[in-house]
Amino acid sequence: MSSSTGNILEIHDLHVEVEGKELLHGINLAIPEGQVHALMGPNGSGKTSLMMTIMGFSAYKVTRGQIIFDGRDITGLSVTERARLGIAIAQQRPPTIVGVKLRAVLDYIVAHDSISAEEVTQLVRQARVENFLDRDINAGLSGGEIKRAELVQLLATCPRFSMMDEPESGVDLDSLALVGSLVNRLFVRDSCRPVRRRSGLIVTHTGHILKYIEADRAHIMLDGRIGCSGNPHLVLQTIAERGYAECVCCMNEGA
Amino acid sequence: MAKSLNTVDVVAPDEVQTLADVGVQIRPDEPQVRAGTYVLRDHLPLCVQTYREGLEMMPIAEALRRYDWLRERYYWKLISPDQDEVTRQVAAEAEPQGYFIWVRQGTRITRPAQAGLFISHEGLSQKLHNVVVLEDDTELHLITGCTTGRAVRSGYHLAVNEAYVGANATLTFTMVHSWGPEVIVRPRAAVAVGDHSHYINNYVSLRPALDIQSNPRTYLNGVRATAKYMTVILGSRGSIIDTGGEVWLNGEDSGAELVHRGVCTGGKMYQRGFLVGNARCRAHVDCAGMLLDPGEDGFIESVPGLRSFHPEAQMSHEASVGKVAPEQVEYLMSRGMEEHEAISMIIRGFLDADIEGLSAELDARIGEIAALAGHGERK
Ligand SMILES: Nc1ncnc2c1ncn2[C@@H]1O[C@H](COP(=O)(O)OP(=O)(O)OP(=O)(O)O)[C@@H](O)[C@H]1O
Ligand SMILES: [Mg+2]
């Protein structure tokens, strides 16, 4: 089932404020079904805010514009409704919750989703999160451990559209291969007719994760706007060589 | 051992369910799950059964007739009849009501004994005097379920509870309350604990009454005696709930830990925990409250306190009151949970945190509170 445009996600003129301050100033973005896009941009430019808004977190207030998922306007839907449509996020800084164990969340997913307990057990082993199953969720985890714990939850829910906020940051080189393979699994083929993988959006500063998951397109976010978009390799190369300053110039010229 | 009709034959099916809700299980295979059962409906003891050698359960009036030493050594010895209005009213009863439970020396009982006390008539007053005696080298887990029939809205539950724990003994007292909305509840409890003995006091209130005051006092008289209190309260609109307790640390190297967890969905809630240090000891009080949609005048007041008479009494307390953080709720919602499921999971975590070795009984009740609280929020 796909929308008439073939886009799993469309964002039109999205304005978002947090605590009364506008952070996103008219975002336009389209991600075709089966594509994975990369999102780059300097610290504080609004990448996390965009993802949190797509997921529907209430701190991020949409003041104008729409979010269309699979042809349906989801701008007013709750986080639960969005999750159940198949949208998921691995957060950059997920909250810790006292007394709530990662195991309890995975048990919930087993009870409500199609994944079996055995499959989750296997996932847990592969992602090497056994040791924190019975600790408070996200509490006292290292940067790399948080990524793995988040990815296990995403893999267990098998989302149609996964957002990952800096999956490789804080991950050492050895663990990067593990995180990379987990991320890769999230986007495995979900349909044979046509041959197509799952869709998603990945925030990355370094581009390391793109060695494990091929991105179809990259976008650069600057000060709450999408500055430019293009081939991920070209975009990465440009940033590596000339930094974001070049993009700022380019954007100002365009304006 | 006392003999009477089988408990399943004398308790009506709807009452069996009401009692089950507060942890009192009336069922054919009861001897396999319980060490003994005492059920009081209104003013009438419905059944008294013990399934274990060394454990005696009987109505207090009968026990007073049978055992002179009960009056001499235990009855009204920890609590004075003129302590307050509640004790005066209980003392004024012509024939005292309530249970006597006696565990003879050397008897360690792993299965819980249970006492169900319930009010089946609108506006009825129960005035009870319960005495529990554990001799040396004994162990007992007593579950007391106090409740009102489904249709009952109002009533009075006044109780004097005295418990004596000898040396090398452990008493776990789990009290589960679920009341009609206009019931007034006044237990007055005191426990004396001997050398190397342990007292564990669990109190869970599910359906809050109009007005509850329950602050049992424990005297840790023995060397290395310990007390552990776990109080879990769900408060709702219109209720006044004042719970917690006091521990007097009189014995050398005695220790106490008081934990209070309250979820307020309206009404007034007082969380108490008071320590009196009379010897070298270690003790801590921890009160934590969560305000969940408390309405206009709902509040939680945490009142931990310490009084030290001894320089080597190491006592401390902490208290906090907070709310369910939206980013936590939404985090769980982003995994597909409904809002109320997410809130329940967070409340459950809040209530469970720092409690080890929760009994199955308590665990089930806490799950229930969490589920109720989750639904409360949804509006
Ligand atoms: N809850 C909040 N309250 C106030 N300001 C916020 C809040 N969340 C984000 N901001 C601000 O919004 C801006 C964008 O933040 P955001 O986290 O989206 O940036 P980012 O592009 O993800 O940055 P980074 O690369 O550092 O992760 C920042 O200036 C940040 O301080
Ligand atoms: Mg960010």
C-alpha cells in the first residue's frame, strides 16, 4: 500500500516551535517509499527537532504546515498512532525511566506485535544488550550501549519508516560494525514486487554509518531550514572539504 | 487446631471475589496455598481454619476465655485503651471482636496465613482488636485483607492491632485495603520486636476510602532487630489518606528502612515516616510521591522525620514529589503503547523501584494500582 505520489513521507512548509521559540522555519521534504535519506547539518540546526516532530512528541508544536505519511495527514495524530502506522525513532538522547526495564518494553512488543519471544531473544543476543535487559531503561548506559538498546527496540517493531538520530556517535570503531549491521537489518527488503527496502531518515555528522547503509539522498539542515539536497557522497565530500560555511553562502545566494 | 466448616462453604461467591481482590483466597485447595484462614463479616466470624501444627487462629474473645496469659502479657499492653478516641471505642465493646493469632515456639511457616475482614452492610462500624503473638524461633506471613462489599459506600473500620515478635523470629504483615468511597478507616497498630528478629510491614491501599489514618508503630527492642515498611498508596479525588509509620530503635544495632510510595490522582495524601533513635542503629526513611492529575486541591505532603537520643544513631531521610514526565510517556508510546499503558508502566516502575523480594501478593496489587492510575490519567 503506497500513496499515489509514491512518497512514504512528505513534509510541507513545516514550522515548529519549542517553548514558544520557532526552531524549524518551513521545512519541505519528500522521501519516496523504499528510500533512505541522510540528514546532515551543524549542531543546533534542528535535525533532532525535525525527527521528534515527525514522531509527534508534544514538546514540538507544529504551528504551520503538514506531515503526510503514506498519503495520510498525520500532523494531528498521537505518538501511539504514528508508531502503529509504522513510524519509529532511535533517539539521540532517550530518557531514562526509573524502574522500567528494557525487558518490560520488549515484552510489551512481543505481546502486541508480530515478533516472537524467540526472535527477540536472538535479537538481544546479536545486539549484545543482554546485560542491561534488567536495568532501568537507558540508565547508566554508555553512548554505544544506548544506540544498541534503541536499535533492538526498533528492530523488534519492524517499522515501515525508521528515523535514527546519530546512530554512530559515541560508538567505537569495533562496535560500529555491529551497529552498522543492525541498522542495515532495519532496512532489509520489505517487498519483492517491486523489490524494495524499508524507508528511513538518518542523522549523521560523519557519514560513517553510510558505509553500512546506502543512502539515496542527503539533505543539509541549516538554522531550521533544509539548505540543499543531493547525492549523499557528493554532499559528504563537499562538507568534508569545505565545511558548512560553503552551504551557508550557497543558501544565501539562493535566497 | 480449630475446626469448623470448610471456608468455601460459608463464604458467598461474590464475597469470595471481594476477598480475593484484597489477597484473601477462599478456595477448595486453600490448605495448599495458605497456612490458615480467618474471615470476619461485619460482626460475625464466618470461618476460622488452621492447616498447620503450631499455628493457632481464633476469635479474640475465645482466646481471652481460653488463655489467661493473653490478658496478662499481651492484651492492651502495647497500646493503651485511652490513647485516643479510636482505642476508647474499641475498648468500650462489651465483647471484643477481632482475631488472635499465635505461632508457637520453633514453628516456621512459609505459606501465608490470611485474615479477611469485611463490611457487607451500609454504614456498619467494625471495631476490632487483633493480637498476634510469635514466640521465639518462629516465622509467619500474615495477609490481612480489609474491604467492603461491592455495593457498600460507607462504614467505619476501627482497629487496634498489637503484635509481639519474640527472638529469632520474622513476622511479615501484609495489609491490603480496598474500601468503599465513604468509609472511615482507623487502624491503630503497635509491634514489639525482640532480639535478632525482623518485622516487615507492607501496606497497600487500592480503592481509597474517604479517610484513612494508618501509622503503625514498631518498637525494635531487641539487639539487631529490624523493621522494614513498604507503603503503597493510590489516592483519589475526595480522599484523605495519612499513612506511613513510626519505628523506635531501642535495641543495639537495630535497623529500619521505611519506604513510602504514593500516587495521587486527587485528594489529600500524607506520607509519613518517623524514626526515633534510642541506641546505636541505622535507619532510613524514603518517601516518594507522584502527582498524576491531582485536580484543583489534590496534594501530596511528605513528612519524613527523625528524632535522635543517641549519638550513634545513624538516621537519614529523603523525600521527593514529582510527576510523570511527558517525554517518558511519549518515549514508550513511540514503541506502540497507548498513553495509559505507558503511564501504567512508569507508575509500576516508580512503585517497584528499590523494593527487592516483593511477594507475589504485593506484586499483583502494585500492578493493579499502576493499571488504575494509568486509566485515571486518560480522562
Ligand atoms: N526542549 C528545548 N527547549 C529549548 N530549546 C530547544 C529544545 N530542543 C531543542 N532546542 C533548541 O533548538 C535548536 C535545535 O536543536 P536540535 O536538537 O534539533 O539540533 P540538532 O541539529 O539535532 O543538533 P545536534 O547536531 O547538536 O544534535 C537548538 O538551538 C536547541 O538548543
Ligand atoms: Mg540532534
